[in-house]
Amino acid sequence: MNGNGIKRRSVAIIGAGPGGLILAHKFLQRKDLFDVTVFEKQADVGGTWIYCEDTEPNKYGLPVHSSIYRNLSELHRYKNFEAKFQNHVFEKVQRLPVIPYFDNLTNLPIATMEFDDFPHNQNPSKYVSHQQVLKYLQDFAHHFAIKKYTKFLHLVTKVSRDDDLWFVDYRNLETQESFTETFDVVCICQGRFSVPYIPNHIPGLNTFKGLKIHTHTYRVPDIFKNKRVAVLGGGPSGADIALEVADVASETYLCHTVPKNGNFYPFGDKIIQTGAIFKSVGEDSIELTNGTVLRNIDAIIFATGYQIDLSIIDPSCGIEGGEGRVDGLFMHMININYPTMAYLGLMERIPVFNVFSQMAKYFVRTLTGEAELPSKDEMILDLEADRKERQSLNRKMKHSHRMFCDEMWRYDEKLSILGRFKPLSPLTKALYDKCLALFEGETNYKDYQFILNYDKGTYVALKKMTMKLD
Ligand SMILES: Cc1cc2nc3c(=O)[nH]c(=O)nc-3n(C[C@H](O)[C@H](O)[C@H](O)COP(=O)(O)OP(=O)(O)OC[C@H]3O[C@@H](n4cnc5c(N)ncnc54)[C@H](O)[C@@H]3O)c2cc1C
Ligand SMILES: NC(=O)c1ccc[n+]([C@@H]2O[C@H](COP(=O)([O-])OP(=O)(O)OC[C@H]3O[C@@H](n4cnc5c(N)ncnc54)[C@H](OP(=O)(O)O)[C@@H]3O)[C@@H](O)[C@H]2O)c1
């Protein structure tokens, strides 16, 4: 019991990536009410932002977690570029510390990759490298002393429920000892971009003699030098990696049907965009759905996205999954059957860090009684309404947690009303909307710099002049 007679509750957080870290911080702000334990299978905090060059199973036999590739982005190249250009005059009157364009930076400027009470200490208008994101997460964990509460190299193997308690089974990877502990509250923050989806149903795929990899284990383009490469899938990974591979490959095909703004990516003739996907595969050929046959193909890169892995979730938890969806969650997060469980990290196409902050705040406040949690029936109705709306818009089942257009802001508005706190700032929203529009409309969207005016809640977007390297 704390001083006010409220029962203390034990909290298990599974994963110390961005989701687990922000939840840990929000719980630790109420140390009077919660005892926090974070379980992390890796040796440090940072989740997918811990770049791992070696993609083989690690010494504990676990598959690599991170899907980050090396050039997202090369820091040494970045440093050289900054040094090289520091005296250059740029397009606009302001002599901004503009960085030259190169492809594989984060897809958002860091102002839209920021937790609510931990601002970046660098120019927030920039697209940054994965190393800088990791540094931010490590600084965050250090600042809020989260590591003290984290069991590193501990793999959670099962979460189940009995007798109003959560049972967490876990293994110390170093000693191989297994344990079971009970908790009052549990948070699943295991990430959703680590288990690759490969369309194994494509006829003939097993007969292909060349190299086959998924973007999850792609790190560098070197192995594709002088090869004829077919990339399947036109999401952010497919587009990013095809561009990079095309620099070294003899021919690169991007096989997708995803138009951006009514057109395919404006990649010029560097990449052949097929407008069709794989129908069948032979020993060194690929037949596409439009009848075209790609011949003498040396390598296939599957950029076909990821599966949600629910293998640690026992059926007794009261949520279930399938087809890229986890069913039974209110606001894509709170277990409707047992609202002392949160699943953070399912939503796609969102400013992750900013939205995670709002979600974490809401969940903790539902437990302290500061926020409203609707009744079970109301939550079921809400979920049903979301499902019906998505169905009426012909959305794919696997996009059940994807936010389109202003859905993100409606979601945030609702969360803030229920949680009794402020919604995301107009500046964050405007900046994120602008980034999406740029992403839809321009390949070189990272050519932009933003000058932010926090007081006025406005920004100015500046495009850099084309700079030629000597
Ligand atoms: C290639 C790529 C590029 C991206 N670029 C951007 C970007 O530019 N901007 C952006 O905002 N987002 C980007 N993202 C999205 C990215 O996933 C999020 O930024 C963020 O990392 C999600 O945080 P998370 O905590 O949900 O998951 P993760 O970062 O995956 O962290 C999950 C953590 O849980 C741990 N874990 C998992 N299972 C267990 C277990 N059973 N036991 C113990 N620990 C476990 C993992 O080791 C990991 O540390 C990108 C993703 C990918 C794949
Ligand atoms: N630079 C960056 O910041 C960066 C780079 C890479 C990734 N990311 C992030 O990483 C996350 C994952 O991105 P992702 O591109 O790996 O996955 P994704 O967004 O799920 O995209 C996968 C693509 O493959 C398509 N696909 C799936 N199965 C297919 C099949 N059988 N045949 C043809 N196409 C198929 C999908 O189409 P449907 O969905 O229509 O089925 C989709 O377009 C995203 O959140 C993204 O923002 C960021």
C-alpha cells in the first residue's frame, strides 16, 4: 500500500525498444504506485535501432532482432559531407546547417521522432542517421535511470493469465536458467518489424537457384554488385533498398503495384519498376502477373514486410491474432478482456515516438484512475466500429493497425480526451503531415530542412539547392 492506501502494483514490460522505454518512464514517474521490471533479450536498450551487422542467429541461438541496414545512414559519410559543405552558400537567405541529400536516413525529421518530455538536443528539423536515433534512446534510458530496472539478456518465452495475475516465463540467456514470475500489470512491447513475411506460396520459388533474402537481413548492397536483382514489394524498405542496390547491380527491377500520388516512384531509369508482382519463379527467371518474364535473375530481395509474432502470448491472455492483426485491443493497445495488459507498438504509419508517449501516458493513467477507461461493452463497440469503418473502405485485414490520413489525429484527439491530457502539438501534426506529403510526392524528400517555430507552432520547409560533389 502507498501512503494513500492504494495497493502497489507490479509491472512487467517486455522489450526495451522505444515502446518499452517510454512505458517504463511513465510508470517510473509513479514509483509510489508501481514496481517496474523490464525484460530485454538484447544486451542494451534501443530495440530495432541497435544496428547489427551480423544477421546470423546470435550466440544464444536467437534470430537477429534489428531490421536496420547500414546505410540508414553512413555516419562517416555524413561527417565528411558536413565538413565539406560547411562553407557553402545555400539556396535561401538563411545559411542553415543544411546536410546534403543521401538516401537512407530516417523517414521523418527528428522533431517527429521525439518522446514528449525528452527533447532532442540537436537540430530538430533534420532527418538523422540510425546511430543518432539509438543515441537518443540510450540518453533517454540513462536520464530516467531505466537500465536499473531492466533485466538484459532475458528472453520472455510466455505470458499467460490465471487467478487475476499475469505469469511471465523467462530465461536468462547467459545462464540458461528459466523462471516464472507473477505481475499485476503487463506490457507487450516486442516490436513488429523483426519477423519477416515471405510469400512462400509463389509457385516455383523453391526452384530458384540464385540468392534469396528478405530486407530484414539486408545490410549492404555489395553482394549485389553486377547482379540482376528483382526486389519484390514497394513499401519504404523496397524503395529504399532498391535505390541503394541499383548503384551497384547491373539491373534492378522493383516489382510492385504501389503508386505514389498516382505514379510510381520517380526513380528515373536507374530502376525498372514493373507495375506487376511475381506470378511464378523458375531457376533463374520470374514471371510477373502482367505476363512479362524477367530472365537471368541472380537475386531476389523480398521487401514484403513483416508478421506480427504472438508466439509468447498464451490464449489465456484473452487476445488473439491473425493476418497482421491483433484482436481484442481498445485503441490498438489495451486488452479489452483484461485491461491490465497493454500492447504497445502495433500501429503503423505514425510518428512512433510522439504517439507512443501519448499511448503510454494514457495506459498508466487508466491504472491510476486519472483517465477514463470505457466499460468492456463500450470498448467492444468501439473496436467493432473501427473494424466496420476499415471494411467499408476496403482496407486489407493486415492493415488493421495502419493509420491513414487524418485518422492518426482523430485517434490522438480521442486518446487525449479519454486521458485528460493535451493532444500532440499542432506543430508535430503539421510537420508530420508535410513529411507524408513530401514522401508521397518526391523521392528526394529528405532534401528538405525545416525551421521550426515552437512558440507560434509553425514551420518553414526549405529545399536545398542541388549540390555537386567534386
Ligand atoms: C528498416 C526500418 C526503418 C525504420 N525507420 C523509422 C523511422 O525513420 N522513423 C520512425 O519513427 N520509425 C521507423 N521505424 C519503425 C521502428 O520500428 C520504430 O521506430 C520503433 O523502433 C518501434 O519500437 P518498438 O519498441 O515497438 O519495437 P522495437 O524497436 O523492435 O523494440 C522491441 C524490443 O523488444 C525486445 N524483445 C522482443 N521480444 C522479446 C522477448 N520475447 N523477450 C525480451 N525482449 C524482447 C527486442 O529485443 C527489442 O529491444 C523503422 C523500422 C524499420 C524496420
Ligand atoms: N528510411 C526509413 O525510414 C525506412 C526504411 C525502411 C522501412 N521503414 C519502416 O519500416 C517499416 C516496414 O516497412 P517495409 O517496407 O519493410 O514493410 P511494409 O510497409 O509492410 O511494405 C511491404 C510491401 O510489400 C508488399 N507485399 C507484401 N506481400 C507481397 C507480395 N506477395 N507480392 C508483392 N508485394 C507484396 C506490401 O503490399 P500490401 O501492404 O499492399 O500487401 C507492401 O507494399 C515501416 O514502418 C517503414 O516506415 C523506414
